[in-house]
Amino acid sequence: MGIGNDPSNLPTSGEPDIDDVLANPSASNPDPFKFSHGLTGVDQPANYFFVNVLVATVLLPVVIAILFRIFVYLRNDRRRISIIASCRGQNFWRTDRYSCWGPLKKHFLYAPLVSDRHSRELRLTSTVHAGTLPTRPQLLVISIYVASNIAYCLAVPELPPAQRFAELRGRCGALAAFNLVFTVLFALRNNPFIWILGVSYDTFNLFHRWTARLVILESIAHVAAFMYNTYRVTYRGQSGWTSIKWVLGHSVSYQWGLTAFVVFIFLLLQSLGPLRRAFYDTFLNLHRLGVIVALSGVYFHMAKHALPQLPWAYLFITLLALEFLVRIGRVVYFNFSWKQRNWTRVTVEALPEEATRVTFSTPRSWNHRPGLHTYVYLPRVAPFSVHPFSVAWHTSSGYARLDQEKLPSSIEDLKIENGPSTISCIIRARNGMTRSLYDRASKSKTDHIELWGAIEGPYGGIHSLDSYGTVVLFAAGAGITHQLSFVQPLLAGYSNNTSATRKILLVWCIPTINSIEWIFPWLEELAAMPNFCDIVRVRLYVSRSTPDAVEAMALPTHLDVHSKRCDAQEIVDEQILAQVGAMVVTVCGPGRFNDSVRAAVRRRVGLRSIDLFEEAFSS
């Protein structure tokens, strides 16, 4: 038997008003669909209460992260200043001041979910990947947030079925709309919480995927509750799917809501790990288009009924608009000079082992810091693709005045000019844009080509290493670009007595010795800097080149080359035995390599003061 009243009791002059948001829930209301639309049967104060609790659930780890970041910053700054003032302070900082730090790092902060596997992708088959496992801190945050959402959705009082499902519809819809704010925020490249919390974009990207899944699950429950009540309504002698069709046909709001729901399901399917990785460029373009359609559907679904959740739609639309404006502003500012009437020029040089050295000559200076990455636009190579790459090397004429030996004669001489700069990346050829880029350069008669393009950035660079006495930089393959960027400022800091660093070990694992050509010009520049041989050691592990092939290269003496695979544990133990001050280990490379370094550090964090930073970008 259907719910609601017989439609014969309706006024003869009209039909049920599906756009009536505040319909009377009492039995005297003749609207048979009163529990299928609007806020009838919805406990809106409870919805706001659970949203507020959800905000508190998010704010708690945010506050903890901010306090932790402040503590670490003050500790590191105190350590750096004390060592600069007196080198004898290194021994004091070689061990952690609190005995709880070692176990906390080993079993929680640096710990993967299980065993030693974190960055190495799970494989369904030899070619199909299913993503990576989170760390324990990431899992804790995700679990609390997901469990909270599920609990709030199910916190529906005992009511008659129609009212209970109306309440469920309202609760799930409200939480889905609110979670869209976090879903959008976590996906932004210019998310302010990246630098406020010191949390990487890669971690926020993980949170983005989980909040998006919650939005879709809550949307499914929202639609299912609507369909349950509507399906059971008898109107004009018909019920079931006919009732659902009638409601959808008489409400523009519900039509937009259905559009958003269908696109959400599409986004869920096309963002599955194996599909996302196999067709990444296609995924990105379809994802952006789908997001625009879905968010438009959500907005009009709420706007047509003037629902109280509409301000949340204004919020996530504002976030997207600001992101777009900031990104456009970055691109125009750094890549175009109105005074000089020129745009960024790009030089692409083919290198051994299917790599390219891409150098961007920008008309403006870039305030560079170690560990940055930039997004690359090359319209002639891939007009609809943009990808992030680490900045390996940077030069800027905007800082030339600081290098002049003569004393300044006026205040004007102290000002920094905003001159051109060069930004270089090393890009391995995989597929899509990177493959097209290498093929174009390698087919050129001169092994290099010139294009016009743009960079968007800088992004990243959230870790500072200048308070550590011992710095160990692990890199594999193209990961050298991220690690190399730390050596120059640390070496300059040692020479200027502005850094606590006294030992730098750069470990690079490559398949063949030919890969040394990727960074050889920059290694020569580093070797020419003062005190290079005093504190910097560069160690290469070549897995497939023979010792004879290595000797034939006639490499500089400051390169320590080993014709074998890298043993991360052996290197970490070696550095601990000769550790000066606090030690930091950073790693950038393939997932398996990163996990081996993480495991090596976790086994020893209880012995000395050792920190670990991993650079990764999950697709």
C-alpha cells in the first residue's frame, strides 16, 4: 500500500508542488509526495549539528598538526642557530632529547600500514596497478573521518518508514554537500593548508580521493532514500517507477540533481586506479569536464529549491574560482613580460636513457628554494596536458647585485632586480606528453629543439634541511632532480655560516653510467663552489654498466661510482656511525626504492636523531 494520501484529496486547481520546500508533514497535507521533496520530514537542526561536529572532527587533527609543526620549527631553528654560534653543539643534537621520539617515528609517523610497503604500488597483474597503501597517520585520519560520516548518516531516530527515509535523505544530502567543500579544497594546487600544516600535496590528494568517495556514497544513499519514498507513492492510480518519473519530470531541481548523480558515478568509475594510470592524460581531461558538470548540477539542484545548504555551494565554487585565478595569475606573471614583450622560451635537449633536459627561459625572476616542482605547459607537444616536474636547477639574474664585490653606493644598489631566469627539469620518456617530447628532440638533427611554453608554480619546497648536521639524499632515476636542488643552498650555507650542515651525501642509483649526462653540467658547477670537497660526497650506484664502461667515461674524481645495486641499510648505518649533529634522510625515486630507504631509517630512528622526508607524487 502506498504512502501518503489519495490524490483525489488534492485541490482540483493544481498538482502536487514538488518545489514546495517546507511542505506540511502532517496527515492533513494532501500532497502524496511530501516526504519525497524539500525539507518535509528532515531534521535540519540535527543536520547542522552533525556538520558542526564534522568540522570539529577535521579541526582537531589540523590543530594538532599546526602545534606539531610549530614545535618542530622552533626546535630546528634553535638547533641551527646554536650550531652556527658554536660548532661544538653538534654532539648535543646528535640524539633526540625525548626518548619517545624514536618509537613514535618507528611505529607511527614513518610507518606504512603494514610491513614496509607504502610507495610501491599494488599490482593486480603485471601491467595493472591498484594504487598504494597509506601510512599509519594517513590511515588514522581517513578512518576517523569515514567512520564519523557513516555514524552521522545512520543517526536517524525511530520514526515511521516514510519520515525515517526522509530524514536519511536530508542527512546524507547535507553531508554530501558539505563534503564537497573538502573534496574541492584538497584537490587544489594552491591549497593554503599545504604550507600551513607542512603536509604535501600528495597527502592532500589522497584525502581528496577519500572525501570524494564519501560524497558519492552519501549521494547514493540520498538518491536511494528519495526513490524509496517516491516509489511507494500512489498517484493517479499509479505507483512505482511511474511516480519517480512523474516527480523528475515536474522538478528542474531534481533533474539537475539526477545529472550530478550520474556524473558522480561516472567520475567514480573513470578514476579507478588501473584506468587512471593507464590513460592518465585522458583521465585528467575527462575528470575536469565531469567535475564542472557535476558541481553545476549540485548547485542548481540546491538553488532551484533555495535549500539551506546553498552557501556551501557558493563556498566550493569560490574555491574553484580563486584557484583558477591564482593559477592564471602565476602563469601570466612568471611567463610574460609586458615591458620586454616576450614569453617564456623552452629548450628541449635529448639525453641518453630516453630523457630530456627541458630549460625554461622566463622573463621574470623566481624566488627559488630547494625541493620545488612546477607544472609544465607545452601546447605544441600536448595542447591539453599539464604535468608536474621537479626543478633540478635554477639561475636568476634577479639576484646578480648580491654577488657584486664592490660596496653599494646607494640604497638603489641593494634592490634586487626582477630579471630573467632559467629553470631546468629532467623528464623521462614514458608515454603521452613525455614520450612525444623526447621523440621530437631526438629526431632533431641537433638533438634539441626550441618551443614556446609556460610554467606554473612554484609549488612544494615545504622542507628545510639547513638545521641538520648530516644530510643524506637518496635518489633513483629522475628523482635526482628533486635531490640535487638541495645541494647548492646547503653548500652555500656552510660557506656563509648560515647553515648547520657539515656533511652532505648524495646517493644516486641509475641503470647505466650514461645517465650521468643528465646532470653533469650542474655537477661541475657544484664542484667549482667553495668547500665542495670538504662536505659534499656524490656516490653513484650503477646497476647495469660494467666497471670497464664506468672507467671509460673518465669521470671526475669527486664522483664515487659503484657497479652494483644500492643497499640503503648499509648506507644509513654507515652515516649513523659517522653522524655529525642531527641527521635527515630524504628520498625521491620509484616506490620500491623509497620503501627500502624508509625501512632502513625506521630500523635506526631509536639510536640517533634521524628524520625522514619522502618526495612522491601519486597519479
